[in-house]
Amino acid sequence: GQSLEQPSEVTAVEGAIVQINCTYQTSGFYGLSWYQQHDGGAPTFLSYNALDGLEETGRFSSFLSRSDSYGYLLLQELQMKDSASYFCAAERRDDKIIFGKGTRLHILP
Amino acid sequence: DTAVSQTPKYLVTQMGNDKSIKCEQNLGHDTMYWYKQDSKKFLKIMFSYNNKELIINETVPNRFSPKSPDKAHLNLHINSLELGDSAVYFCASGSRGHNEQFFGPGTRLTVL
């Protein structure tokens, strides 16, 4: 089947670094996206990986290993405003997009 | 100016009714989507239109019918609403070949 697995919850301390993992099982896999969603808000795009390796955008980085069907989102210098849900999403060659169930990130002061 | 807008923001209705949700994007994108997010926050794609043509139609009851009058609009009509249809519905837009999708603010549908 088509599925993405990510932890349901992660807790970290303000100022620290946290990594949210995502493993996928998707036929016709093309690339992996990450979205952030605050409570009551809409998902907003964070980053995308089509090739193996690390993509860096400010405090956020995303990594992909196609051979391991694995990716992660790395958040550095955590701020309280980073408390949100984070979704990985697999894009397929037929344009279909499958979202993971989301990881709720709790940040402690 | 809002990039992707949806109306209404909240919709409360009785079982069995028919309702519509409207979506408009002013980003010039050629592809629009409808997603359903349930109470467990699971986000699932329902439909995708590219240049007014349906390209993705996931396993969704045929009570749900999308309509795209032009590239900038994708409306969702729901017939005979059921309790299980209660969710937040998000419209999104993007360009084929570009991975980023822009989401609308969502429509919270509550079926009583």
C-alpha cells in the first residue's frame, strides 16, 4: 500500500535541535515535502527533496535518502512559535500526494 | 491580497442537506486540489484539477462533486451530507512540476 510513517509526538526544549523522521512506502515516488500546520491554521510549505541529500532553508533543513525510503526534517534553534504539527508528504510521478499523519511538536521553555 | 481563499470559513448544517464550498486562487497556478482533514488531523487528498481537467479522483463518495469553472476556481459540492463528512476541507493550488502547494484557510464543516 501507500503509507508514510512519522512519530505522532515529539517534545524538545527551546533553543535546542529536533529531528522529525519520516519513512515512506510509495510506488512511483518522486519527492518528499514537509509542511507545518499550527492549530486552527492551514498547512504551509517548508521544504522539498527530490534528490538524496540535505536541503537547508534558514533554521529548517530536510534530508532524503531514496535508497532507504527515509527522510527527516531538522529544526534548529527552536522557538516557541515552532510548536505545531509537521507533515511529511510523498509526491508520486502521477501527481498524487500522500500525507503522513503528522508529528505534533511540543516545545518546552 | 489573499492567495488562496475559501468560503465559507465555517459551515454548520443538518444531515441530508446539500452544500457547496468555494475556492479561488489568484496565484496563476494551473493545478488546484481539495483535501479533507479529519478530527485526528489526517490530511487526505480528494481531488485535483489541472487546467479545469480532473486529474486525481481519490476514493471519495460520489456525493462529492468538484467543479472547476476556470483555472482560478475549484468548488466542492456535497450532496446528502452525512455525520462522517464533518471535517476541515482545505483547498490548495500549485503548479505542475513545482512541489510547493499553497493552502487556503480551510472550511470547517459540521454536520448535525
